Amino acid sequence: MNSVSRPRRLRRFLLILMAAVAVLALAIGGGVTLVYVNAAVSTVGSTEFSNELAIPPLAPSRLRPDGTREFELDMRSGKKEFRAGQLTETWGFNGDYLGPTLRARRGERVAVTVRNQLPEASTVHWHGMHVPAAMDGGPHQMVRAGATWTPEWTVDQPAATLWYHPHPHGATEQHVRRGLAGMFVLDDEVSETLPLPSNYGVDDLPVIVQDVKFRGAELDSAHAMFRDVGFLGDQTMVNGTLTPYRAVGDELVRLRLLNASTARSYNFGFADDRTFALIATDGGLIERTLTLDRLALSPGERAEIVVRVRPGERTVLRSNTLDAGLGFWTQRFAGGDDTFDVLELRAAATLRPAPELPATLAVPSTPDGSDSVQQRRFEINLAGINGKPMSMDRIDLAVTRGTAETWIVRNADGMPHNFHIHDVQFRVLTRNGGRPPAELTGPKDTVFLPPNSTVELAMRFDGPADPNTPYMYHCHLLWHEDLGMMGQFVVVEPGGAPGTPPSHHGH
């Protein structure tokens, strides 16, 4: 009897075990399915544009007797009422959140007094600016709490929409998310003579786009499950304004788009699919006006677009699903399926007429690769660049002042990244071995790389040489940067060699 019942009990046990495993698998599968289904967010069609868009003020400046234009930036903590009756703790420049727009002209000498009134050290990096390495504001130029930093340089690049933000090694995502960011607009003779919308805050609008999430009154900085790109919020704001609208009184409106999010890429267009004109990329005006109805920007990228509005209408700037070949899983958890209504433009009943946009804008300012003296290859993934995570005391490469190079950058990861190079603007020569799309042919300092993609970039290093003070190149998905997806290069004189980075970082 026992010999018969023992196999029976064993079979019963195995059946129970198999059933338990099946139930567990279903529970896990159901949980993953639920997480997948709930991962996509959208504010399309549900946004009530109830707050007037704030326009960052132009930063006041004064001229020294020698013509140097002086600005002042105070990094400080504060509180902002994003939502009625709820004060949120924030950081900002000269205020509670974000900062003023700095504006200067090509050829001007610029000096900025940066005071750190925060409880910890930080930096101010001039993103997209051609600037001496010691003035770059990267992780080697830390400003201690209570200290002051006074960088100076001469503006020597075309008109462009640049920006400034912190760059402390290992903490950049958190410092930017708390509100430390602002625009830096450059002008030149070309931009001032072209018939483009140029009345700041009227027909020429800064549009600093960020995604946010609130936990009660506080900003939520948590990374949700499977979000290996970093923080992704569930709503957007522009210039620190939730659900923003802007009344406009001109037929043509220029939007200076800045993706100041730390991980999210946007695919901008308008709710009615109207076309718009792309006139500038990261580093300034493109060669010819380009007509588009979609424009993708990854973190750190900028673009200037001009949209035509009709009397009395309302039109919505929207971020659509991202078509970048991310794959089924990555598309959902990197935010590619998310959609947002970002900003409503409300046109007046009568609009000021505007001249037609010029077809030709500016002569290309970046090299075409024909005079590159060296080709370098970079493989990027979450473990680092070319297999090495960032090290503050290691110079990864030296470039020769006055020469051009071609960098081939490959995303060898299963997740999206992008690639930003300090000090220079580059030209995208190829993408995945072919011609880049037209919107990538202008001057760039940051470029998006979907999984398993490759770009070929041409740039010139005009100096000045400083063998001991590095510039950075890194992924501008800021959590990735913080984890070590960053390297360092120095500019040296012909025949020169790299020196040693400073051992003490701070002012």
C-alpha cells in the first residue's frame, strides 16, 4: 500500500508545485504587463492651459570702461508656487527657479560673477559656448558653498541659443532637476540683419521644456521601475510654468526650444500638424530655412523654429510619440510612447504682419570633414566610454589646437543615449553610414543616438591650448553622465602633450 501511495503523493506534490509555479509566473507576468501598460503617460487633450507663460527676464548687465559686459548669477535655494497654494522647495539663479536669460554679442568680452549661496558645491557650465577650458564650468571648476567664481572670455562664435546649467560630477541630474538652468542667447551681424522675429518675449520666445512629477508639494526625483534612462516625469512645464499659454500678436512667432529635461526626449510638432520653419540648431543658424512638421530633441539639444499663426486661433505645441527605432520594450520605458500638450499659443484677433522668412540664412560654420587630421572612435554604453567610466584624474585624449578631427560615435547599448562635446560645434557627416536627415545638418554640440546607431562628427579645435585643464564629452542623459558615461580631453599646442588635471577642484 505504501509503495503505491508514495508515487501518488509524489505526483500530487509535483502537480501542486507546477501549479504554484504557473500561478507565480502568471502573477509575475501579469505584474510586468500591468507595469508596461501603465508606463505610458499622456496629457494630450486633457491639458487646460490656465497659466500665462512666464518669460525669463533678460539678465541686467553693466559695461566696464574696457567694454567688458558684466553679469551676476546667484545660485540660491527658494520656494515656488507651481500649483496654487502649494510651495515647492527649489533651486534657481537670481530667483527661486531657473534663471535669467543672458545675452551678449559676438566679439564682446563677457564676465560673470557666480555666487554659490546653496548648501553644497556646484558649478555653472556654459553649454554650447566656445570658451577657455578653465572658464567652462565643468566638474573641475566647482564653486564651494559660500564661494564666488568669476569666469571671463571673449564671445567668438555665431549667433545661437545656448544655455547654462550645473555640472558637478555625480550630481548633475539632481542639481538640474531642482531648477538650475537658464538660456544664454548670442547675437551677431548676420542674425541682426536677417528679417527674423527678434523681439524677445513678444515674437521671439524662450521655450525651456522640462518634465516634472510631484509628490505632494515636492518635486519627485525617483526613477520608476525599468526607467534605465533616468528620471521621467508625468507632465511638462515651460519656463517653470505648468499648463502654459502665451498670447501672441504677430503672424510669425519664433520659438527657441531648449530640452532642459534630464532624460526625456521630445518629438515636437503642433496639434493640427501644421508645418513650421527650422532656422537654427544647437550652434546657430542653419544654411537654409527648412520646413518640417516634426522635430525631435534629446536632453541638452536646442532648435529655433518659426511658426505662422492666424488671427484669433489657438494652436498647441505638442510632443508626439518618438519614432527612433527604440524597440518594443525600450520605446515604452524610455518614454518613447509618451505624449504631451506642451504650450498653447493664443493669437490676437488682429496680428502684426511679418515679412516672409529668408530662404538663405547663414554660411556653414562647421568643418565638412575634408581637412580632418585624425579619426577617433568612441563606443558608448552605460559602463562608460570605450570601456572606461569617467575618472577626474585621467585625461583620455589630447587634440591639437587649430586642427579638425572626425569622431565616430557608436551607441553599443540597448538603450538610448546622446553625445555632447564641450567647447566645439560639430557637423553630423553621416548617421548609420548614410546622409543625416536635413534637420541634423546645422551646427550641433549634442546629438541623439538610439540603440545600435552610429554617427560621424566633424569638428575643429580652435583653442586656446591648456594641457592641464580638460573639457568633457559625455552622454547628456544626466543620470548616465553621473554614472560615468563621460571622458575628458585637453587642447594642446602642435607637438604638445597632455598635462595633469588639477588635484583640487573648487573655488
